[in-house]
Amino acid sequence: MIDCALYLASQSPRRRRLLHQLGVRFDCLDAAVDETPRTGETARELVARLALAKACAGRAKALQPLPVLGADTEVVLDGEVLGKPGDAAGAALMLARLSGRGHDVMSAVALVTADAESVLISASRVRFRRLARTEIDRYCRSGEPLGKAGAYAIQGLAAAFIEHLEGSYSGVVGLPLFETAQLLHRAGIAIGGSEK
């Protein structure tokens, strides 16, 4: 029997580390969903839908009737959701667009229980300093941008690119802890306990 309070519908090591910070015992589930944006869907609607879809997909795979937490994060530049780059060339193009500019990061967290579904959204504003082409190329060669929304990881090498952050650092990483703690509290799940 799994000794946990909930499931995290994610295999992301970043989200696991962040959830551990709240001191909640949890287990992870793989909850892959189609992340294609719908026509006319805003970034806010997209992250809310995907976070909830991941939590619901995780609940369908859960071995125990425990709450399931899902999350989604997107980088938005001039109203356009950038998504994740398919390769290093795509990452370089995204980073060049972000260079010297501000962008938004939307991060949603959803909690699905036996009798309720809840979603909260964190919105942050991030500004990159100007990046030289050599910096972009070097960063892309590191492999870090691949699989990351907007082609960067604020908790990794790209931290040196961030000139200003207004909002939630954990939300930009991928799991907004303030909103997560609110959802857990509402569901009666204590935070601050021992880690699994």
C-alpha cells in the first residue's frame, strides 16, 4: 500500500522537488495528454484545461482513491503561446524572440478529488536581458531548453538570463506553490509533514 496523501500527475523532476517543499507525501503518475491548443483558446484557458486534464488522466490511473494534482505551464509572448521547442534550432529561435523582452508565464494547478475539481492559476511576468547569439547557441548545446515551455529553465542555466521576475518563481518553474497549498488546504490535505 502506498503511504501518501495524494498523487502528482507528472513525471517532471522539477514538479516533484517543488511539491516536496510543501512536505506532502505523494506518489507520481504518468498522465500524458494532448497539449495542442484549441482554436481561439487563451493561454489562461489552455493552462487551466491542461492542468485539469492531467489530473483527471492521473485519477483514471490511480491505484487508490486519493486526490490527484496536475499542473501545466506556458510561456506567452505578445499573446502567443510559445510551447516547447522541437529541437535546438527551434529553441534558439524562441530564445532570440525572448531576448531583451518581457513575457508572461501562466501556470495552472488542478486538484481532482472524488467529489470535486478545482483549478487555480498563477500569472508571472519575466524579463530577459539581451542575449548574445553565442550565449543562445551555448545554452542550446547544453540541452536544457528542450522539453521546456519557452525553451528555458529559470531554475537552471537560464537563471543568468532573467533580468526581472514579478510573480511566482515556483510558478515559472512549473508548480505554483502558493496556489498548490491553497488547493491542498481546501481539500483538507495537511502540508508540512514528512516527505516520502
